[in-house]
Amino acid sequence: MTTAALVLAAAWPSEADGGVRPVMVEADGSGGDLMMRFGLPSAPSLLDVAAAVGKPHPGSLLGAVSELPFGVRVVAAVPARRPCTEAVRLLADEGGRRVLLGGEGDQGTVLLDVGRIGQDTEPLTWAADQVVLVARGGAEPLTHVSAYGLNTEACGNRLTLAIVGPCPYPADEIAESLAIERVVFLPWDAKTVAAMNRRRAGRLRTTGFRVPPLMASARALARQLADHREQKATVMDANAQPRLVPVAGDEGVPSWARH
């Protein structure tokens, strides 16, 4: 699921947000993976962002950003459950959401990797412009999507189900069964995933010829999310501000039975 969030950040359209690159935040209460995966320093991190929430002038989210080798900006979480659980709780409060959204006139998109959806992350979900729920394509994980208890009517057209890897069911059948309007497929691409896990600098191809299938699909999804946000901003307010896009997953959690 963290990989899906990174892929979306890497594929985010360069023309969106006035050319400002998105920031992916590991807002997972169970702890982060990116520090160990890429050898990132333990600070700055998600804990620094959470510690600034109660301050009169918390500063910019960009102060806690690290750059990954393939050009994605992230706010990494430490690999420990207890401090990350408290950090996510603080970010889910009103003050924390203000820090994530930034100040008036700020531009850019914030992609939140919230891990599994639960009570701690629900406020972030409701504050988001768009919610991407990530699941594998088998019967068991898809049924687990319904067990999340998401109010799909309340989420309305903010909700997208992204299915990673092979899936025997067509998108329209899944959408009807789960009452989710948008269902997209992200094909598993071992070469792209391996490239994203390297510590040396590189670039992920998202345009031109021979774009890897995972990046091509992620590019299409990122464009849909960016376009929807821009349309909403045009209608609702003229002041562009960063937007929250939580990405949540259920990888490895079996519980579906197809009726």
C-alpha cells in the first residue's frame, strides 16, 4: 500500500498545482517503512510535524521532507508503533489538518499513506478531497473492503477503489457489489517496484514510449484525482490550497466470501 502511494506521487502530473511536486506523508499509526527501506535519517520525520501542531507558528510541512532516489518527496514515519500512533492522532485533530493543508496561498498536493482505515484515521479521511482505497483483486480482500464500514454514500464521488495485481472480476461488477463508483486497476509490475526500492538515484518513466504498465495506470489515476480536485477548487473557492488524498490498503488481510 505504501508502494501505491509512492507510485501515485511519482506519476502525479507535472502540470498540476502550478508545477509543485506532491508530498507523500507516511501517516500510518503502525509505523513507517521508508526510513529503513532507503536509509533515511530519523529526523526530520512525521514526529516533527506532529510536535509542531500545537505551536502558534508550526511552520511548513516541507521542513520535514526527505527526497527519495526516484524524485518523490516524503515525510517519513519512524518504524515504531507507539510514537506514530500518537503522531497520527495529533495530525487527525483540527490543528494537525491545518498543518497538512498549509497556509493561504500555498500550492501542492499532500498524499497521505494512512495504512488501514480505523478510528484514528477517520478524521483525515473525512477532511480529504479524495480517498483511494487500495486492495488486492481476490475474493477475500475485496470483501474486506466492505467490512471497512466506509459510508460510501457520504464519501460520494471522493472514493476510488484501486485494485493491485490480477483480478478475475470486471470493474463494473465490483463497483456495483461494493457501491463504489470508481474502480481502477493497477497492474503489478515487479521491475518498477524493484526500481523504486533501490537506494541509488534513478527516474521512473511516466510519459513517452514504453511506459511500464504500473506507471501508465498510476498516471491515469493521478490525472483523474488532480482533475477532480481542480474542478472542485474552481467551483468552491478561488484560493488554491494543498489537498489531502489518503491512500489506505488491506494487503494481507483475508476476510471475503463471495455470495
